[in-house]
Amino acid sequence: MKNFALIGVGGFIAPRHLKAIKDTGNALVAALDPNDSVGIIDSFFPDADFFTEFERFDRHTDKLRRANTGRQIDYVSICSPNYLHDAHIRFALRSGSNALCEKPIVLNARNIEGLLEVERESGNRIYTVLQLRLHPAILALKERVAKAPKNKKFDLDLTYITSRGHWYFQSWKGDNAKSGGVATNIGVHFYDMLHFVFGNVVENKVHHRSPTKAAGYLEYDRARVRWFLSVDCNDLPIETRAKNQRTYRSIRMGDEEIEFSDGFSDLHTRIYEDMLSGGGFGLEENRVAIETVGEIREAAPLGLQGDYHPFLRETVRA
């Protein structure tokens, strides 16, 4: 049994980590969040120590490490805001633990080099949650692409709309300096999936970028992809709104819909199982996606020019 600590236990994604730690037969011994609305812990690890101040959490984990009583932290799971990931990963490794960090692992690709150095110095590992690499539908798609003629390029439209209320823009997620913007915050795992399935990035164009949505064109070794991401409920298709659904997720390859809406519920557990059995996804697996979102963040939008996503004409005026 391994001992875990969790930074950001009050966040949206934290319950999936709590479930994964429990499902894999391990223990949460300490948790940190500045927000104390964390009663969810009781459903999984009611005996875990909880802190709202980083300094006390740091002191506690250090005492566990020095006491040598079998409760020292083996892994720190990091679910904190994006801009804090780098610092919390460094804390984990300096504390003698491995780190498992939510995506994006960092906001800028240059920070990967510094973390590689910390990893080498500490002898501990940095892992990340790239759960789409373990999704059965995505693995089937990767196999299909691998078996296709080497000169074949696939044409895709990737659409992801996940409605967010006014709170989103009052939180760190609405601050580009802290979240990296909408393409980074809700899209980085899709860019990783595209790289995982279709190879390296050949071309990266941005047609639109605003606080609520982004759209562009990506070409990979084996694919041409028009993409559209949004947190604006007004961008939802009419049929989705008619069902009172607030999320729309689609990957269309030619005339075929690649169905991957199901199968998400246990992917974090799969990530933990893979990591604990000697696998896991490390820093280098993150590089291409982090470079991709960095370029999207800095590119000058082209507007309604070239091969843009069909949703863009309906939601943005030239």
C-alpha cells in the first residue's frame, strides 16, 4: 500500500483522484486546500489529515518523512490551479515523493526543462494525467490509423463545448495568466490525444481566440484537424440545448462520428493503476501538447479565413 497526499482536494477533479486512490488499495494520509468545503474526504478517507495552509501542510509531510513510521508520503497528487502545478511538483520531489499532476503539467514548455532537472536531482518521478491515452475508443482509433496506408491523412473536426456560468470568469480559470486561456484549460488533453494518435504537429493556425472560445487548424503527420472549443452555452447545437444538456463533445472523421463520450468515469483509476504498475506518463509525453497550447496562446488569429471549423461561422462574425 502506498501513501498519498493530495493538493487541491476541494477542486472539481479531486473526487476522481480520491476514488482512484481508494480503488487501487492505497491510502490518503494528508490533503491541502485553502477552501475548507471538503466534506467529500469523508466518503473516502475520513482519517486523512487536512490543512488549509500550505506551511502547515509542508511541516506535516516533512514530519511524516522524518518519523519513519510507515506514513511517509510516496506520491503527491496535484489538483491545484494550473499556474501552481510547477511549484507543487517541485515541492513533492523536494519532499522525497513522486508527483502525479493534473494537466496541463505546466503552462509553458520551457518549464519542462527545469522539472527534468529537478527529477534527475531528486531521483523521484513526475507523472501526469493523460487519461485519453487510455480510453478504449482512442486506443482503437490509434490502432486504426497505424494500420492505414502510410500516405493517408485523415480529416477531422474536433468540437468540445462545456458550458460554464458567470463564476468561471471570477475564478482563476478565467484569468489567462493562471489558466493559460480556454484552449489550455479545457483543450490540452485533446491536443495530447491528437498527437498520440496522429503524430507530430506540422502546422498550427488559430482562427479565433477570446475569453470564452477558441478555434483553429492543426495539421499532424497523419491528420488535418479543424478544432473548436468553447465554454459559452450559446455555442451548443440546438438539439443539445433541447435536451437540456450543457456539454457537447464530438470528433468527426469524414462522415463518421468517433464516439468517445462514454468510458470517462474510470480513466483516473486506470491512470493510477498504470503508474503504480511501473508505467505512467512522464514529462516528455507532455511536451508536444504544451508546445501546441503555447503557440495557440501567442498566435495572431486569422478570422474567417482558410480551412476553419464550421461552428465558427455561426458563433463569430468576421
